[in-house]
Amino acid sequence: MRLLLCFLLLLATTLPARAEVAGEMAAALREQGLTGAVWALVTPEGVATGAAGLADAGTGAAMRPDHRVQMGSVTKTVLATGVLRLVTLGHLSLDQPLADILPTVAIDNPWAATHPLRLRHLLDHTSGLDDARLWQVFSRRPVADTPLMQGIARDGQALRLRWPPGQSASPTPTPVTRCWAWWWRR
């Protein structure tokens, strides 16, 4: 969580030069007592990546820019921004039923006749879909390119709504991520 905070604080400030970012990241790691981090700097000139600290404190192995790391809740903001951009461009509507956007995804909504699952429910965390299970997030063999539907297929309840859409809130990023990935792959 502290790593996420450092990342967000870095993004909220004016983007300095790459060397300056590397120095600031190393200082932030020391100040916050964190082990390591990777970062990306996006400017009109292009994208630069870097790393600071250690990938493994036990062995002293340095963090590299190509190391895979958990992103935490940054995903919610990035995906919501992308979806809202598509809404602004007229490609999607917040009130559009998800069944119209993703007709091949079989979401089990017992309240579909009176409370269809809409895009806005995914964004405001009132979809009724469960968040990821611990076995979906933590693994001894993490593989970033496991197909989305393969992970969901293992859990028979992953696409079953727990309550009518729009009725109750639960800050769960996974439903947003799932549906965005399905839409993007169309």
C-alpha cells in the first residue's frame, strides 16, 4: 500500500527528468522503509522506465524495470479513465446494459428483469459481483499472461451477482477489470 501511495504521489507532481525520478524513487523507498519499486515516466518525448531498490532483500538482488510487480488499486483509476473516455467519445454509455456490451459473457443476474447490470454499476462498485478470491491474486507460480477466462472458469460463482445491481456498494476492482478486458478483446 505504501508503494502505491509513493507511485500516486509521484504521478500527482510535475514530471521531472528521468534521472531526477530515479533519485526521488530511491529516496522515497528509504524514507518509507520499502524494499523496491519500478516506475514509468510518460512525456511527450516518449516513455522511460526504471527501478530502484531490491527485488529480493534476502539475496540483495536489485530491482529491474522488467520485474513484474503488483499494481494494487491503480487499475481501478486507469480503467475508469479509459471507460469514461470511451463514453465521452460516444462508443459506450454508462446506462447501457452490460449484456449489450458483452453479449458473450454469461453473467448470472437473478434480478436482470428489474435491475439489469449496467456499465455504471461496474464503475461505482455497485455491480453485485464478487471481488477476486485470494487464490486468484496470490500464487507461488504467478503468470501474468494467464488467460482471463481461464481464471474465471475455475470459480463457478465469479459471474454470479450477490445483490441487485445499484443496490449496495462494495469496492471491488476485479469486476471492472474483467469486463474491461472482455470488451477490449472484442
